Amino acid sequence: MNRRELILSLATVSGGLGFKKDQKPVYMERQSSFAIDGNRVRFFHPDIKERFNVIMLADTHLFRDDERGDAFKEYSGRMAKAYNQTKHFLTKESTNPEESFEKTLAIAQKEEAKLVALIGDILSFPSEAAVDWVSECLKKANLPYLYVAGNHDWHYEGMAGSIAFLRETWIQKRLLPLYQTDNPMMTVREINGVRLVALDNSNYQITSEQLAFFQKEVATKKPLVLMVHIPFYAPERSVGFGCGHPDWGAKTDKNYQLERRERWSETGHTNTTMTFYKEVINAPNLLGVLAGHIHEQSLDVLNGLPQIVTYANAHGAYLKVEFVPNKK
């Protein structure tokens, strides 16, 4: 059995990648390759015009608050205590979310990062004080950045309302300064020929507008990287890898009472979300997916596509993502 046959065989055995049992998967011939060493990720592609790097972070879980948040303490109390003290992901020394965030921005400056990507749960709840503090830190760092929300950024636990309503409400009331002029649901940056696409999937679902946005990016045929807070389903991963997970839904929602929120949908993922998932793992010009949410670093390869999840920035973690021309 040659290498190509082996990969096709493994793809058939693994299943769960959006293919029906009787449908033969198509092995994706990609021009790109990747390498991982600790929290350093490298993508190689012949269409990258010049070497550059991006610092990507998620799950800082800042809990700063002031008198403006007094009226919301019944909704912020649990998460306000969740990450007050942490241990650094490398040194194991005591640290905290604010120190971790500031040091990560300092690293981005030292590394001359072309972009800082803030991919969700930078906040533990939508505190005005925390948004102001993050905005000031980013202004001082004077680095280009983008931001998409995670499931905690906009969530006040126990507050009445659907997930959709609360996300829209607190994005508009509190989080807007972090988006600059970007669409909160989807944005893109192009650097040296690479399109960096960020989508908000913090409710575990994808909208038709986001699907169309991604399809348009794939149609450019330029090398892409997709950044989302919640990672995509990978075989044998937990439902926490929930975007596209076939078992995602009300029956597997173990945390809705703890987080005091609306339960996941009784009918599972929307058809749009599942279509998006299939198109992601079959996009020929997608270099990889970068995500957070799980608070553990991991790597899955889906149809030749790497998905790298970063450890939580509350513990000082981040990904240094390097883009390297690969001339053939």
C-alpha cells in the first residue's frame, strides 16, 4: 500500500469527517504544509509573499470590574472568581490574567508581529472596566489586532434571554470598542498574500451570512487561515469540540445549569453549520484552523487540514503563528 492509499484508508476508517459511510472521501491535495513545536506553529505555502508572524491568544478571562458592574454582580459572581490566580503554562509560577495579557502583548511587540488575534473569552463577562482596560492596553501596544467574541465575553450568567439575544445585546452595549470598525460576526485581514479570516461561532453555530463570507474567501484561491473561538469536531473528541459535532445538542449539554444559560438546541446543529463544517475541511486553500475555548493545547488533522487549539492565555499561553514562503 502506497502513502496515498494509506491516507485514503485511514480517512475511510476514521469516518466522522462529514462523509457518509458509503461515500469515498476525496484525499485533499494541499500546496501547504505545517509544523508545530510547543506553542510555535508554522505554515508553509508557495503563495506567501514574505515571511511574517501573528500572535494568537484566547481565553484570557479578565475579570476586572468597578462600580459600573455593581448592578450585575448576581450575574458575574462565579466567573469573577474563576481565574483570579493561575499558573504560567511554561514556568508554573503564579500569575494572573492581566499580567498574562500584558506580557503576551510585550512578546508580540518583541516579535514584531504583524497582527495580534484575540480569539474569544478575553473577558469572563462583559464588564465595562475590562473592556476599557483591554482597549488601553492595545492602544499602548500600538499593534494591529482583530477580535472576535467567545461564549463568556458576552455572557452574564443567569440573565434572562436567549443566547442569540444576549450575544447581540452585550456586543452592542459593551464589546463594540474592541471590534474597531469590523463586523462582529466576521472579519478578515490580508498580510503578505495570506487571508486571515475570523468568525464568531461563540454560540456553536454558523449563520448563512458567515457561510457565504467564508465561501467568498475560499473563492479568492489565496492561502487562508480560519480563526474561531470554538474548535471544530474531530473524531473521538468531546462535545466541547462542538462546532459540527454530530452529538451536539440539548441531550449532551452538561453545563447549562452551571453557566445558567439557555440549553443547547433540541434539534442539534443547523444544516448551515454542518454545511460550513464540511466546506472548511474540504477548502483546498485553507492552511489551518486556529481555536481556543478548550483551555488545552491540541492538534487534530482533518482531511489533511490542521486544527490547532491554544492553551488559555489566563495561564500566559499564546500561539506564535509563522507564515513561511515555500518556493518549489
